[in-house]
Amino acid sequence: MSIEVEVDESDLAEMVEQVWESYLDPEGVSPLIPTYDENQPSEVHSSVSITGTWTGHVVYASSRAAAQRAAAAFLAMDLDEVSEEDISDTLGELANIVGGNVKAMLPPGSQLSLPQVNLTPESSARFPNTQRIGGVYGVWEGEPVSISMWQSRIDNKEEGA
Amino acid sequence: MTPMRAMVIDDSRAMRMILKRIVTKLNFEAVEAGDGKEALDLLADMTEVPELALIDWNMPNMNGLEFVTKVRADPRLREMTLVMVTTESEQSQIVRALAAGAHEYVIKPFTEGAMIEKLALLGLVPTGANS
């Protein structure tokens, strides 16, 4: 069984703003600027899965340069100090934080997976039988970043059955 | 004066680094663990128990709630101040953690200032340490 997701794009945007304020732009000088372009390119992505009252995925995707910049900001490092492990850990935690907050807005009973990180584009990711239902798309210091939600189509079929 | 010690328990290395940076700035000595089980193993080998533990909820092997429950059941660890630091922000989850023995609850994402304020409320850092 699944319910209609109660998290809309403004909720997602608010969560993303909190992430920027807390970790990526604590000085408030470099916000994520919306582009509303869900087809913007990405080179790396991370995701968490939610199962239960709503089933789907929350995906963080960006260019490699934005991911490196995110790791530097998150871990308080210089850009040239950032390693692949730092990028991977940061992307995973960003997906975890947004996914955890999405889960919190759903009725109780959902489970959040540990994050998966894939240093390949979101468009090549395999989220079988899912449909993108919303997202925040923008540029951060000129680089593309998106946070999107993908709902399982299997649930929709079950609902209709 | 011996510095206070803080245990940072999170399966995310990135989050451990952030928390470690904050507590180190507050003059704590930081000890890291990747899950509740590793934290308990480390505590078993320590002669002096850390004053503070910052604990994620969702971790492999042993989650944060189980860790809090086990710490509270161990008289040797009774004095530790336990702060959950997690994305689990549902009211029912907060109630569960506090009922299990956590002293405070910080929801991710958090700012450095918000974390320091929480620790000040617990009397672990001087009020105004954030300014």
C-alpha cells in the first residue's frame, strides 16, 4: 500500500535551503539559484530509498565541480584538499539529510535506507519502475545541482488493483 | 584542567568530521565511532567515560536508540550526557529517544550555532560560547 506523497516542491525547497544554511553556505553568500530545469545535466549523484507508507527515492545530483565544492564546504577544507572519499561521504550525507526530512513529513511507519553514492550521472541511474514527482533544480556558483523525488510506480499499480 | 571528552557516533564520516570540528572548537577531546556497537566496544576499554556522546539514529550494526538504551542500563556509563543528532524528526521518534534516556535531540540539518546552544543548555559549554 502507498499513499499520495504529502511533500511538495516548496517543502523540498525549504529543506534544501536549510541544508545550504547549515552546511554549504553558512555565511549566506552563495545560495542555490533556481533554474526549474529538471533536465539539467549531472555528473554524480547520491540517493536514499524510502519504503513504507510511501515508496520511492530522494536523489541529490550535481556536476563533479559542485560535488567537490560541497565536500569542501561540508568538511571545512580547501577545494584542492578534497578527495574522492570526501565527495562520496558528503554526497551520501546530503541525500541522507534531505531523505530523512522527507520521511519525517510522511505518515509514521516508513523506513529510510542507508545512502547510496554513484559517481555517475543521475540520468544513468537505475531507479526501475519509478516516476520523478518533483524536485528542486538550480545552479550553485554556476554549477548544476538538483534534489529530486522519485515515486515507485509499483505502488501506483497496487493502488489501482 | 583535564579537558572534557565527547564521543561522536555516526556512520557518516562526513558528519563525524562536522561534529568533531564543533566539539573540538569547544575544547572537548573527540573520540569517533561508526556505529553503536563500535562505541560500546570503545567505552568498554576506557578508564574514564566521556562526558558527552553525540549519537546518530540510523546506523548499521547497532542504531542510536539501542546504544542509548544500553548506556542507560550500564551504571558505569550513567553520567554520560546523551544527545541524539539525527534526521529522525517525527514527534514519536523524539519521544522514544527521550524515554530511552537521551538528554537532548538535535535534528539534521543543524547549524553550528544551534548545536552549541543545545550543549550550553545542557551545561556542557559556557553560555555565549557561540558568540
